[in-house]
Amino acid sequence: MEFNAMLKEDRRRCILQFLEGSSGRTGSLPFLVMVLDMTGHRISSKDVAEELSWLEQNRLVTLDAPGGVVVATLTRRGTDVAQDRLRVAGVKRPEVA
């Protein structure tokens, strides 16, 4: 697997796991940019929006834009992936300690 594809899979996992642990299982685009930055994924808002779009297309999150700010909400399917109960190609599996 190429390095960029591995990074995308890891970013998607980070987003899902963050949403799974957040209040209301939601997170705004600006906040998700900061979360990814803290996990070593320093990417633009545009790139995070593309990852969110991919997650939405795979029914792992829903997206809404109240007041023009994109907000992602984890779906039941997304929760299953975040908890490693379901595998989806394109999302890195959590590491086992």
C-alpha cells in the first residue's frame, strides 16, 4: 500500500475515534482540523473536508452545515468501525496493545 493511502486510512480512523468519544458524537470541521493536527496529521481544512465527505459516502458519518460550519456526526455504522466491530476498507484498524 502506498504511503499516502496509509495516511488517509489513519486520518479516517482518528476522526471516527474522536467522534466516538466526543459529546453528542459530533465535531465541527475546524475542531477536527485541530484534532488531526494534534495526532500528527497536519493537513488543510479542504483535505479534512474531503475525508469527511469520504466518511459520509461510506455511511460512517452524516454531515450538516448549521450556520455555514460543517459538523460531522458519527453514525451507528461509524461507531461500529471506531470500536473495531466492523471493518471498512479505507479505514485503518485500531492498533492492538
